Amino acid sequence: MYTPALRTIPLKSTRAQTYPIISVALVDNDERVLHSLSAMLTSCSTNSFSILWTCTNGSDALNRCADRHNRPDLLFLDMSLEGLQGADICRQLRMDNSVTPVCAMTCYSLNRYMASAIQAGAQALVDKNDDNALIQAANTLVHGFAYPDFETPKTAFVRLRRECDSKPQLSPREQEIMELCARDGLLDGEIADKLHISQGTVRKHLQHIMAKLGVKSSRQAVSQWLTQDHHHE
């Protein structure tokens, strides 16, 4: 449950009224959307929203959220970012953070991302072109609630941690190969040369990795590897 900072606003009477200052972060690959959302939220009359930061890519968002001084009270996250997708960002954030609510947003049909947003640990999914829906979601999430079928940050955090702990662990060699794929972007032949093994051996390791992670492609394996919490310390 949040305890936002309070701002005292003088009134004409001798009494003062306090409004909670809610720090908000926005992640969207369109600068125009970021500007529009910032203006809309800061002009909201039902709460005092303050834009802590905005960014256009997932890696930057994760790095900012990892810094407790840059961690917002509420995060709006576009689900269809370029590169690291919104669901992957949300999952990684949630595995590291049991407090900050995430409002996933999209300009596409909500059904397109509903299941992935829930699984990734978001607290709501709304149409980012609907100002009223965004404000309603913000007011709901900052009070510690989640939308129907979604989990609270704490519940999602516990679930994702348990799922991660229950997955088969990769061997040291498999971890080494995943690091070369994910961090260095090396291809099978380059990995083989670097580790002094054959390409066939690399492919066999990748098949074992995909089976352990429960994915069907090396690209999915890399995405899941990048979103595991012990690789973003």
C-alpha cells in the first residue's frame, strides 16, 4: 500500500487542504504519446500526479526502476514497444519489485494483450487513447487495488518468484551459451568458435535450454533469460 508524499495547498480560508503527490513514470516508444499523457495526467483534478520520468525503451525503464530514487508510485507501460516487449519489461520489474503498480496500455484491442499483461504481473490494462480509462486506472491502482482478473503487485511478485524457482536450472555451460546469445548477440558459429566447440554441440545445448525453459525458439529463450531477475542485479 502506498504512502505518497503530501503537498499542502493554501486555500483562501485559514485551513489548508492536502493532496497526495503521486509520482508517475511513462514508457512508450512514441514521444508524442509521452507528451500527451504527461499533460493529461498533470492536469487531472482528482489526484496530484507528478511525472517522475518518461522513456521510450524497455532497458532504460528497467534501469530507472532498479534505482529506488527513480522508482515511481505508478508506472504506465505500453505493451507494444520495439525491442524488449511490454510484457517482458513488466515481468522483470515485478520479479524485482512487489510494490509499484503497473498499468499496461495499448492502442490495439485489449484482448490482444490481456492474457500476457495478467501473466506478466500488471495490475490493469487500458486503452491508451482513452483519457478517462487511464485516469480511472491510475486512481484505482495507487490505492492498492487491481482490476478484475489481475493481481496486486505483491501477489504477482510472489507468483512469479515461485514460478522462477520451480523451473529447471541451466547448467554452467548452458548459462554461458545464453549469456553469449543474450548479452553479446553471438550466432551459433560465433559461440562455437569462442567456446572451442562445434556448431552441432551449440545447437544441442540450445535445444536442451529451450526444453528446460519451456519455449519453442532460441529467440524466446533469450527473451526469457533477459527477464530473469538474477541477470539484472
